[in-house]
Amino acid sequence: MMPTATPPMWDGQRNCWTAPKGHFLTLSNRLLKQHRHLIIGREYRPGERCNARCKSAEGPYCICSCRAKHHGHGRWMRDFVTVNEFGTRYRHESWHWLVTTSAR
């Protein structure tokens, strides 16, 4: 699903797979073609305010308090339909989780 030079890596501390940022959308879209739903976890900082830099961004990479909903005016999510979402704390970090399905 990804170039062999940049495979997903197992994060033993967090017990999850991680993908290089540059392949996030490609991997997510390919997984959604094979599976009905996908759970996407993203670290974010609740105290970091969303600003113009975030809203005018092109990619999906954001850790501010908007949880990437406003990032790039939300364009990065155009291929996803949010089924559910929730937040958790893990090792003193805030995580936002999206349960998604394909918009296609």
C-alpha cells in the first residue's frame, strides 16, 4: 500500500502502527478501499489555538486544538465521512480519534 522505502512502523510504546506523514492520506484512502471503516488517531494539543496558518494549510498535518477540522479549511477530509469521533489521553498526550468511512 506504500512504497517499500517508507513502510508503516510498529510503535511499541503506543502499541499501534504509525505511517510517515507524507503517506498518511494515501494509506488512509487505500485502507478505506479494502475496509468499510477506518479509525484514525491523531495527537493534538488542546491549548494550541487554531490560527490562520492552520486554516490556510494545504496538507492534513495539524496538532492544534481544532483537531485538524479547520486545517486547510477541512479540504483534506473531503474523501472521508465521519461516523463517530472521540478523544482520549495516553501517556499525558491528547489524542483525537475519527471513525470514518469513504465519501465515495
